[in-house]
Amino acid sequence: MPDQSALLLLVKAYKDQQISESQFYQQLTETITAALGCSRASLWLYSDSLLSEIIALDLYDRNSDTHYQGIALHEDDFSAYFEAMRNDGGIDAAYAMEHSATSCFTEAYFEPNDIYSLLDVGIRYSGQLVGVFCCENVGEVMVWTEQQKVYLDQAAKLITFALKPALQQKFAALF
């Protein structure tokens, strides 16, 4: 399994207020991209209790070494994906363009960005889905190993721990 020490140190630095929120998001996506050996990683939070829109806190593209924020995805445009995340809490789509929950992204997102594979895990607060951590691979299919999936599941728990005060503030009244 990929080593989690870098992720643990990052969470500690954030909790100890040694780095800012935006630095945490950027270092988080970079750390997980490196640990899993994928091309892109992103952290998203739902904007409301209906879970009908997610907004990127940070999306890191390792190939261009670029970070993006504020991208919004809406259930009206990608209903199969939103339904799968609500029902399953995660998606393992080695062949993302063909997967029933993610093929809705093919024309608008996968093809323009040359994305072949996707691995998403839900971020939960008080048992409720409040966000998504997404890993993507560009240029070729990546069949996600059990170790990568376990690492990402554990990373989601650490992210929830790190973001607990912000999640409480944002979602406590909604659930």
C-alpha cells in the first residue's frame, strides 16, 4: 500500500495551523497524486444537503503542475454520477468512458482532457456524504489496485478529520 506518512504529516501541519487552508488543499491533491501514481486529483465539497452540486476546492494536474479551484458540477448535467455517489459513496471506473456512472463525462470532460480512468471516494461528515475526493489517470487506463483503493479510503477519513471544523460550520445545520 502507498505510504501514508506524508499525508499524516500534512494533516498534522494543517491542524496545527502551520499551513493555510488553500496550501492544505494543494498539498493534499499533490500528495495523493504522487502516492497513487495517477495524473490528476481533486477535492470537492457539495454545496447543499440535496447533494446536487459539487465545487472543487482544488484540482491538481500533475502533467502541467497546475491547480484549479471553483469548478462546479451539477446533477442536472451528470445525473448518473451524482446518483452513484449518493448510493454507493464511491466509484471505481478503470474504463471511465464506458462506466455507467461516469460515461456522462465523456464528451464534456474525459475526451478533452484525455482521461481514461477515475477513482472517487466520498467524504463523510456525521455519516452523511458531504464531498468527494477524485483521482484520474490521463493518457492510458489505470486499473486501480486494492492497495490504492484502501489508501484513498483511509485518506478520505483523514480529510474528514482535518476538515472537521469547516465541515461542522458548513453542514451541521443541513443534516
